[in-house]
Amino acid sequence: MLIQEQMSLEDKLHILSDAAKYDVACTSSGHERNGDGKGIGNCMNAGICHSFSADGRCITLLKVLFTNECVFDCKYCVNRSSNDVARASFTPEELCRLTIEFYRRNYIEGLFLSSGVLHSPDYTMGLLYETVYRLRRQYSFQGYIHLKTIPGASAHLVEQAGYLADRMSVNLEFPTAEGLKRLAPHKSRKTILEPMRRIQLRVGENKRELAVSPHTPRFVPAGQSTQMIVGASGESDYQIVSVAESLYKKFSLKRVFYSAFVQVNPDLELPASYQGPPLLREHRLYQADWLLRFYGFAADELLTPQRPNFNVSLDPKCDWAVGHLERFPVEINQADYYTLLRVPGIGTKSARKILGARRYGNLDFEDLKKMGVVLKRAMYFITCKGRMLFSIKMDERTITRSILESQEKKGKDVFRTEEYRQMSLFADMGLK
């Protein structure tokens, strides 16, 4: 039964901000766009939403749905059309006022706007476009805007919205077309990938136009991203990272986000999740994604069809290294940058520091520690001046056991309470 009633803006905000919590595809923009001095807000390169700027500031944004009404009946979604949940919709004017009032109170510096599908994709995309148009033109808002693209919306609407948003995204939802067809029967791979392709091509065209005329309006300057649900449709980690790698190469995505499946609907097509969302698996996928984007790894190096899932007890880089001991140990004073990046415990910053410091002399383990190298992991895979930190059998089982024992000991130390006590002003100051 549909019961309509007048809602306050506060009631709508409560419903629609809560409905947006399952969409994780928002983070730092990696994009800098200064205001023109005539409006309010700006977009900082250091990041948006749950990120920290170079000066330590935490920067946040309003994350909300335009509406949680939806014509689709996706089995995994709390806002599916068959669910009996409280429904609400903003008007474009209400959402603009809310964003501006939050900004003026210094609650936010940007907006992450997504939506259910109200009536049709075009109708909904038109409302989203009207909202961001009013924010930019009527309210002169120059802060960060991340706008979700509605699959199936017309190319014209998507393109017009792209000149107003900093970043756009359309959720892939599942790594395979089979998973999408089974759990989101009203969506199709085509309606998801087509806007991705159009955004990618228009971004490329816009960059060429800007090279000729710097005053050309910018189209989605912070690029596009997507999101995949992990653990709902049975795909292996190998399938997921392979799809992510393909998206980065074919669609020039800035980020692929991974969302651990949260069971919000009882449905026979969905897996039972007695142990809750697979958060550790999600964490390993983010670590692997980092390796794909910044460390020069390929998906089929990390996993194979014969070994399709990550060892959740080890981070993917450690897991890869213990499986390729023929490449180790590497000599710190001779290895090139990309070889150093393959060593567990050495990141991009510490690898660059090592290369810079080597110009002035050979490095030892103490030098590496000062540079931020995590020796507890790296010591099994490196030599300094031809020697290892200590003698150990170069055997996969031996090294894996040593790393796991070190992790277990660290975990126990964290939860040891007998050596800790609550601080007391009077006792610690010698007062009674």
C-alpha cells in the first residue's frame, strides 16, 4: 500500500542519506579546480570525503540520494521496488538549499549525489542535471560534485551533466554479465558500459580542445569511477581483479571501488552471510588494486584460474613474493625501481628514497628503517651489501610461517591489557 504524506526536509535527509550508505564509490578527487572568485567553494586536489589534505584537514561531502524510489527490483538493493521501506524524494531546489546551507555551516566542502530510478532513467537524470545546474549557475557553488550516472539515460543528458560535475561514475555492480542478469535483471551490461565509453571519449576530446583553447569548459575533470559488489554473485578474486584491470585499460577509470556484500534482503538468489560482510576479502582486493595501479603488477601475476582467490591471511604482495622466491633476495644497493616495488614492505615513497640515497653510498638495514621500509616483511626478501638481516631458509612454507607468526604476535600485543591502565590526572601528576 502506498501512503503519501508531507515530509520535512530533515525527514527526507534522514531517509535519503541513510539510503546512500551502501554506495562506497566516493573518495578523494585527485583534482584541483580553483574558483573564479565570484562563487563559493573550491575543489582541493588533496581530496574529498573521508580523506585528508596535505595540511592535515579532514574534508567531507554531503553523500545522499536524490530519491530512494526505484522502478528496478535488484535483489541485493535495500531500495528495490518490491521492498516495503519509507520512500522520499528531494526536489532540485531542496537539495540545492541543503547543500548550500551545509556548506555555509562548514559541514561539507562538496556533494556526492546518486539516486534510485524514478519513473525512467531519462526522467531521473534530468532531475540530477537540474540540481547540479542550479548549484553551479543559480547558487554559484564551485565546490566538488561527484554525480552518479543513471544507466540507460540519454547521451545528451549525461554529456550536459559532465560539464557541471567534477567526477562521474556508473556502477558496474558485478564483475560478470551473468551475475548482473541474475541479481539485477532490469539492468544490462550494455547500458552500464555505454555511458562509461561516452564519458571516456568525451574526456579525451575535451583535453584536446583545452590544449587549443584553455578557456574551453572542462568535462568531468576528475575522471570517472565505478563500483563492484564483492561476495554476492560467486565470482572469484581472479575474475574481479581481471575485470578491474580491464576497466582501467579500456575505460581509463580513475578508481574501481569494491563493496563487501551486505545482506539487506532475504532472497534465495543471494548467498547466506552468517559471518557478516566479507570485509577482509574487500580489504585484500583494495590492496591488489593498489598493486595494479601503482606497482606495475598484472592481474594474472597475482592470481590464476588454478589459484583464483587471495590468501586472506597475507596481503597480496607478500602472498605473491612467497610464491616467487626464485626472484629473491634482491640486493638493495643494485635493484632498479620496479624490482624494489616488488619487495614486501617497500612502497613507492621508500623505493624513491632508496634510489636517491644510493647515489651517496651503500645502504644498510638501519638506513632502510629510517626511510620507512617495513623490515618485518622486507627482511625475508632483501640483502644489504650482500648479506641478509639474519639467516633463514628460503622456503615458501618457512617464510610464510614466520610472517604469520609475526602478525599473530603483533595482534596479541595490541590486545594485551595487563600492561596498560587508564590515565588519571591526579595519579600521573603526583597529586592525591
